[in-house]
Amino acid sequence: MKTAYTAILVCFFAAISFLPQPTLQKFLFVLPVLAACTALAVWLGRGRRGVFDSRDWPVLLFVLCLGAGFVNALDTRLALPLFAMTALACVSSFYIGRSWAMAGAGFGVVAAVVCACMSVVALIAVLELATGRNFVYEGLVHNTFYVRYSRFSSRPMSTLYNPVVAGSYFIGCLPFCFYFLKRAGLSRKAFGAVLLCACVALVILTSSRGVFLGLGGMSLCYCVLRKKWRTAIAIGAAALVFVSVASMSSHPGLRQFGIKKIVVGSQDSMISQYRLERVAMAGRVLARHPFAGMGLGHFRLRFYEFASSPRGELVPYELMIPDNMYLSLLSESGIIGTFGFLLFCGWVFYRALRNYRADHGADRWMRIVPLAGFAGLLVNMAAYDLFYWHNPFALLCFLAGLSTAGKGMEQ
């Protein structure tokens, strides 16, 4: 039966690792099928105990609250597919992760599968940087970002369609390298160390400030929860030195991480007209539609209705977004949808930390691994609309399910 669990996990993680956004969108039905197979395997192999627990109600409440975006939707043909895909990806991915608690197949199997897939994604990214070409987008999948990022600016996309999405993927997966760093044997430690260093380098090479902040959030979450204060201080100091060097650099990729690009001084830094206008737009939407928002996927559709741009001024289609998932939730599903998501996040942390404190085994630290990835993605969400990218959103929900696992985190 353990082989069945492993096969399902391999299929799931291969799907979110190797299928770019357009392809995964076409085959998103694979996720609920895999979730159903996992539930069936657990039910048959564990004394017919169910996978589903009534205490998991915050997951379903989040999905239901997200549906508030239908109330004011002008185009239900736009809102309905978006809601259906988000709900399917969320519930399926969560229970694929959650079911490992019932399966008892061991955390080592999860870490091995995640790191194996991440290794392949990283290798393709390295080859892409080395050659300036990516076979996925030259012969298999059309990618509108390909020429811009791979052929000219050298920002790795690998199989994840966009550099930011690739960076998010690495953030969610990186903590699993710690499993191998803690294992006995030089080969395992070497594998974990090399993969960790390579993927951190690739995160930097994506030149995404949101991904960089997510990496910091993930690292600090792991260190603080494990009470490794010196390591946390060292990471913080290293980040400050890196930002200082980047601020003085003339290299365009490195300059992305300077003070002007991250905090204030550029057209899209944290404190900039672009960001402040998006916050103001969310405020205008809430003033008119406080509880249910303007409608799922409607930010672009109703952009000029709430924008303060001068009459006749056109904003590029690519920039007609909140560029912040929290603002997107507030704008498109209102207070109800945002409340549902925040409650879900709070519940994940509560369950994960409660299980961590209740576990007195030598390997209880492994419970922090998926939670650190989850925290890193929550930070990263503040820089782009993560929910509309199926790969990182499915990864986020998988990590949430794994984090809340009451059992099954043993070797």
C-alpha cells in the first residue's frame, strides 16, 4: 500500500513541477482524481478510517467564502471557471498533503519526492541560463514570457512558465532540503547542501523582490520556530549586506534587490505610485462593495471604473492587476473572502504548532519544514497574484495539508 501512496504523490508533485500553467490548466482535473485515489488508498489500507476530518472545516469555509465573489460579478462566465479551478486545486492539494497523516508512509518519502522533482526543475533552469534556450517553450508549450525572460534578461523559468512562479516553487520546496542535511551519511548531507545552495542561487537569479522576501520569510520562520536565534540573526545580517551591495551595484539583475527597488525610489517599489494606487483602488472597491468585492477575476474587467488615471490614459494590460494577492482577495471577494483565507491561514499555523508542541520525538522538527514553506509563500503572495497561478497555489495548499497532519510525520 505504501507503493500506492508514493505513486500518487509522485504524480501530484510531477504535475505541479513539470506542467506549465497553460498545460496544468487543461489537465487540472488530474488533481481531484489524485486526491480521490489517495483517500481511497488510505481508507482501504488503514482500517477504513476516513481521510476527512470535521475539524478541517476552515478549508471548506475558505472555499465557500471565496465564492462571495459571485455576488457582484458582471461576467459569471469569467468568475465561475476561476472559482471552480481554485476550489478544485485547493481542496484536492490540501487533502493529498493531509492524507499522509492517515497513510503513515513517512516524511522521508515526501522529502525525497519533493527534492527529486525540485532537482529536475533546477537542472532545467541551469541549462536555460547556460544556453539561453528552453526546450519546453521552443517545442512543447507556447510562452508569451519566453523571449523577454529567457532569451534576453536571463531570468530562469524552467518548467514553471514565469520567473516569479519558478521562484515561488523553490521557496515552497526548499525547506525539504533540511531533511537530508539532518540525515546520517555524507552523500545525503551533500545532496541536501548542494540542492539547497543551487536553488537559493536560482531564487536570486529570478530577480524577483517578492520571491527574495519570501525566501527571507521562509528562512526566518524555520529558524524562529526551531529557536535557532543565532542563525536567524546571521540570515538577517546577510540579507542586509546583500541589499546594501545590490543598492550600489550597476548590474541590472542585482540592482533589483537594492533599497530603491525594494522599498522606495522606483516605479514599482513598496512605496511607489504604482503600489499606492493599487491600494487606493482596493479601498474604492471596498467602499462600494465591502462584503463581496467586485467579482472574481474582475479587477482587469473593471479596472478603469476604480482607477484614478487621467481620462484617456491607457494602462498596459499586464499592469491592470493588484500585483498583491491580499489586495486581490479584498477587491474581488471582499471582506468575506479575505476573512475566509486569513482564518484558514491562522488555523494552519494553530494546528501545525499544536502538533509540533505535542510531539516529543527526536524528529519533531520535521513538522516545521512544510510550515516554513507555507509561511514563505504567504510573504511572497504580497508581491503578485499567486492564486491565479495553479502551480504555486496547489503547492501552497499541499503544504497546508502536510502542516496540519496530526500523525504520519515519522521517518
